[in-house]
Amino acid sequence: MAEPQLVTIRDFTTSRYAQIAENTEGNLSDILARSEQAIQKRIGRQLLEQEYIETFRAESQTFFLSNRPVTSIVSVRRKWGPFSDWVTLSLPLVTVESGPGYIECVDFITNCHVEVTYTAGYEELPEDIREAILMQAVMFTYQDLEVYGAGDSRAPGVLYFYQDIDRLLMPYKSNPTVYH
């Protein structure tokens, strides 16, 4: 039995989907955990705050990290070549742009091997991601349910639900091409 990490059963049972939550026969914990995994896969990254280590060859003084938002930099190290020793850079020489997930380094690192240890993710999940997870849970609960009612200005159907989820997640999607 999987446990959800980003949303709670209470989030689902007190949301606008409460009636669906009450009528489900499945295990809500499993459904929410699957929904979280599906949303993280669609975004292209993990959402919980955790520590990462990235190693790469720096092309410039500015480089993008794979995960965002960056919440803190633990260390930045560089070495000139594969046989040299790692040198830890002073953190005041490193500027972090949390949201877009890039770092600017005052110290010379171009063409060096760089290792960055950092934390990234959300301490508090944005509401639109939370909503997308709950909507995905509805879809996992009722695969062929026409969720929208006849009073909407658009035709009912599951397709619109998926489009709404994509619309909510668009600002958070990770670009698979990361430049270092």
C-alpha cells in the first residue's frame, strides 16, 4: 500500500471532488500515490524537496541545474581535469536564481569539471499542482466518467479533464535539455 507524499486523503475528501472520494471503492492512498507519480512524470521531475548532486563540464560561468526550484546550495566544487583534485568554491561567490534553477559563479569555472550539491523542490506544494494531482486521482478513480456536467459551456468528456491538468502543469514542466 503506497502512501501519498504531496497531498493527503483529507485534501481529496474536502475538495470539490469529495463526492467522488466518498463513492470510490479503491484505496484512496494508493490512488493518490499513483496520481502523484503520474503528475511528477508529466512534469519531468520530482516535486518533494530533496538533495541532488550534479556533475558536469561547465561551458560558461552560468549553468542550469536539472531540478527546480532550487532551495539551497550545499556546495560547489571544481577541478581542472580528470586527474586534478576537487576544490570547493566559496558560496558567497555563487548566485542562485531559485525559480528558473540557474547558478552564476564569480569564480572561474568555464571548461572545468563542476560538482554541485543542492536541494530543490517544493516545501509547500503550489495550489495548481495540488489541483492537478486531485484531478488525476479523479481520472484514476473513474476512467470513463464524464466529469463535466451539461451546464458547462463545453462538451463534457474526459479529454477536457486531461487538457485542464496540462494547463495547470504547463508552468512547472521541466525542459529535458539542460545547458551547463
